[in-house]
Amino acid sequence: MKYSFPIISFFPHAGFDAADIAEYNAKTHWEYGRIRDFLVLHYKATARDDSEFWSYCRTMPIPDSLRQKMEFFPSNGRIQHDGLQHTHMVTTAPGRRGG
């Protein structure tokens, strides 16, 4: 993963400092939030409607972090990460942005 971080990098010496624990937990929470948003989007964005499961997925509630990304992306092909703008423009068809 591009943003992965080895836990060992937080422990250059024996022991566990509260600041290291807090930083590791914050980074882990952020990373799992990104993974969760990706998985939820996979199900939320489906066009399938051939079962109750897929109908629920299309209408299910989503995390605010994903809602913000979904609202921001269509206007300019960018997504937001923790208030930082990143360009993620992927061509899905000639002359069209998407992804």
C-alpha cells in the first residue's frame, strides 16, 4: 500500500511511548477508513437491482467521508483526503474523466 507504515518504525527502542501509540492508532484509523470507503463505494455504486441485497447496497447509508468524496469527484475528477486535494483522474472512455 502506498500509505502503509510498518509498526516497527514507531518503536526505535524498547518500550511503548504514549505519543507513538496515539500516532500509530491515528494512522491505522485513517487507513482503515480509506479501505472502508473503497469497499462501501464498490457496493453503493452498483447498478445491479436483481436482488434485495443489491437494492439495499444502492440505497444504504454511507460514511460522511465517502459522501464528501462522492460529491466532490463528479465536478472535477478529484477526491479529498483529510482536507487535502489529490488529483485522481482516470480515463474511462475517450474524452471522459471518471474512476
